[in-house]
Amino acid sequence: MSSPSIRERLRRSLQTRVYMLLAVSAVIPVAMLAWAFGVRVARLDEQLVAAREWSARTVAGQVEEELNQGFEVLQRAAMASHVNLEDHDATAEHAALRDPRVRLQFPGGAFFLDVAGNVVAEEPDRGSRSIAPAAGLPAVRGAIDSGRPVVTPFVAGRSGEHVYQLIPVRDWEGRVTGLAGGVIDTSQHHLLVMLRYLRQSADGSAEIVDQAGRVLATTEPGRPATTTACSGVRRLIAEGKGYSRLCSECHSGRSQDVRGRAAVTTAAVANAPWVIMARVPASEVMGATGAFPAWLGGMIFVALACGALLAWGAARSVALPVVALTRAAETIAAGDLSGQIPRLGEDEVGRLAEALEKMRRSLADLIGIVADANTRLEARVVERTAQLGEANEQLRDRELALARLYEKVVSAQEDERKRIARELHDDTSQSLAALVMAIDGSLAALKAGLTPRLEEAKALAVRTIEEVHRMILDLRPSVLDDLGLQSAIRWYAERHLTGRGISVRCEFDAPDRRFPAAFETALFRVCQEAMSNIARHAHAESVLVQLSEGEGEIRIEIEDDGRGFEPDNVSHAERRHFGLMGIEERVEILGGKVVIDSAPGQGTRIRLAVPLPREA
């Protein structure tokens, strides 16, 4: 069998057609040559830019050193002998400002300000035309409040706009009592000399710019105190970084230097809100600019044109069958599976068309199956969604119940603490105070040679110990742990009611058995609070305490014949004062219910029913 001809292979293989069309193209080698040349150009540019950035950082470092010298001179003046900004005597301050180092560093003038920003001393003294900053300036207040040295941008002084160096003056306690400052002469010769190192050529410029974009010093005569043409100065100062880029890259829109395409290099001054900015023509900084030969550009253009022509031929060779295939795919994507996909040859596109036709037929068969499955799935989703909604509702109810339970626990705990604090204040603290007075009286008697009355002090001490012991028993009576709930209730009633002349009768119709400790403690605290209220507020003569058990719950009734009250008319604060809220909250925590029956002159009855714990 003879091998297929080239034309036949081209007709059958899309891949062969594409490879043959692109093999004769010069796009790839030309592109590689251009890329290599561009990499070399970029490396040259990076080296030149790095050298430029290093120069800018060096100048910024020199400016920082100059400012640090100014801070040191002002610090020496502030620490000079007898300098005190609060003694209303400026003699020492004037003498410190006349120091030759101060005059050499600040030829424009130096000054002392008090904590309010008012001038204390100034050299040279200009009277009403003082060069010191105005008292209410944010820069002055910021230096006083922060207690740190400050270099300001252009700010308004009493005799015009100036740039200042300010340092805080402190007393022997470290408290800021004012400021020492001087006017920075940004037109000084040594600053301009440093900036000229960055200028490089007659068409370049270098300048120092503050955070407002105003020029402090420049190599261009007649430009001080103007606004720089470059933006982003505030961001540079805040970030403390520098950059090198073309001027058109740091502005919005098309903005270039007046002399043409320019490159800008910046470096931030660390100890001042300043930026060193140098601007030179791009052809000088970007040393490789213009090094791209014209003939190479022509070759690249011709090669790209040839590549485009060959690509057009390849696209046309592929386009016709692909267009037909695309239309068929779009029809299928629109949901129309009725149209048959035509045969498009025996190459890759033709085989793809055959596979797509098989997929169309299979997809048509599957649509019915998927539709039935979707119907069943939607029904199950509706069912599961309803179940999930019910579960979420139950979960929310449980969360609300837990939140209410937590609030009640915290409230009961706080009420118990307030009760203990009240008893300590009303009883124990007064007894201790009386004991201290008795001891003081005994000491005074001893010093006077008299017989001290130690019996009274001893009696007070014994009574105080008894009160503390009573509080300990109230907090956690040992009888509750040793003998159980019924014995603890009877013990507390006899101790706190019978001792006050109140007749108490305890009737317990339930087995004397033990319950979980938390359950017994909660019920005991309820009875304790009820009987404490009777002892303090009811003015009762007799009290009946009943306890019974049945139907899975324990019931307790505490009844007195006191003066009673109107439960419905008791305010929220009064309920907390009488401990009624604590009783209700403890019972609710146990899952029970409490009923308070009372009327003026009819006594009070507290009935509660609490489910027995599962452990019981």
C-alpha cells in the first residue's frame, strides 16, 4: 500500500497544517532576539537606577545628619545651667541661645517657648517681629504633647512662614515645660551643594520637599516655597521609602517634565517629614534609552508582518470547519438537540465533530433521565428543608432557654454576694469597730496607770467571733452536709426564728433521705431566704414550715402571721431587696414553680414545687 501524499496528510491532519505554516515563520527567533536585547537594556537601566537611588539615599543621610546636629545643639541649650522656662527669668535662656554653636547652626534665629507656646527668650531678639512659630500651631502642640523632637514643614510664624526644628524641654522630674527651637535656613550653601550632586546635568534638578508638597530647597533659582510638580509626597513620607520611575508613571494622566520625558528619584529623610527628589531627563538616567537600532526594528516589523500573514493562512485553514463546529455547539448549548452535526472531514476537527454528534445523541437520552431525577431530588430537598427548619427552631429555643438560665444563675450569685456584704457591713464591721474602740480605751487606761476594762473588749471579741461563725454557718451550714435538707431547715428555723421570740413549727411529710448536693443547697437557700425575710421584715409571732414529697416532686410551704404586703404592687427594686427575686430565680433554675400569697395584715405564704432530680 502506497504512503499518503503530502497533500493528503495536510487534508487529514490539522496539526500538520499548523506546524508547516508556523515552521516558516521567523516570529520565534526574532522574538527571542528582541527579548535578549531587551533584557540587556533592562539590566543596564537597573544598574543606572540603582546608582541614582544610592546617591539620593546618601544625600538624604547627609540631611539627616545635619538635622541631628541641630537637635544636639538645641538639646545642649535646653540643658544649659539655670535654664528654667517656669521661673519667669529669661537671663539663663538668653545666655544659652547666645552660644556660638547655636548661632552657627541656626543663623536665622533660635528661641525658647513655654508650655503654652509663648516666647520665653529669642536670639536675636526681634521684638514684635519674632521668628518663633505662633502659639496655637498643631506642630507646636504636637511637639509639647508627644515630648519628641519635631521638624516641621512650612508653618506660619509671627513674622512669616518658616521651617523649624523643635525639641521638648523637661524639668528635673521629666515633665515637659516647653520647647527649644530654631529656624532652619533651607537655602544654606551646604544643603545646595549636596543637592547639586544629584542634579547631574544642566537640564536636571534636585530639591527637598515637605509633606505638603512645598519645595524647601532646590537647585533651580527662584523656586523655593512653591509646590512640587510630583505627587505622592505624603505617601512617601508616611511609608519612609523611595523610588525611581518615569515622571509620567507617578501622575494621573499624561504629565511630563517641561523639558520632555523625565525620570524622578526620591529618598525619604528619616528624622523629618521631607523627601529628597531629583529629576533628570530620562535619556540620562535610563542609559540604554535610544540604544535600540532602527534596522533591528525594521527586521522585527517585517518578521512580524510575515508571521501575521502566515497566521492568517493557518487561521483560515482552521476557521471554516471550526465555524461549522461552533455553530453546532452553540445550537446544542441553546438546548436544541434536534439538529444533526455534519461531517467535517477526517482530521482532528472531523473526529471532534463525530464525537460531538455522539455526545448530542447521548445527551438527548440523558435529559429525560436527569429530569426525572431532578423531580425526585426537589421533593426530597423540600422534605429535608422542612425538617431542618424544625430542627433550627428547636435549637433556637434551647439557646434562648440556656441564655435565660445563665442570667438567672448570675443574678442569684450576685444577690448572695450582696447579702453577705450587707451582713458584713451591718454587723461584723460595727462589732470590729467597737472592739477597736475598747482596745484603744484599754491602752489609754494602761498608759494612765489605770486598770483597763478588758472584760468589755473580750466580750466584744467573743461576740464578733460568734457573728463570723454565724455567717460561716449561713454560707454553708455543716448540718446540711452531715444530716441533710430536713435537718438543715429545722436547724436554721430554730436558730434564726426561735432566737428572736418567734414560734416555729416544722412538719415534714417525706422520707428523710439525701439528694444531690446542688439540689439540697438550692432548696435550703430558698428556705433560708424566706425565713430571713420573716425575721427582718414580717414582725411575725409564729411560723409554719411544711415539706412533703409526692408525684415526682418535692413541695415546701412557709407561712407566717406577720404584717404581709401586696405582691403585685412590689417594685423590681423592692423584690430584689426582700430577696423575692432570688427565691423565684432559684426555683426556676431547678425547673419548679413558686407562688407567693400575701396581703397587708394577713401574713405571707410561700409555696413552691420542684421536680425531684433524676439521681434521686
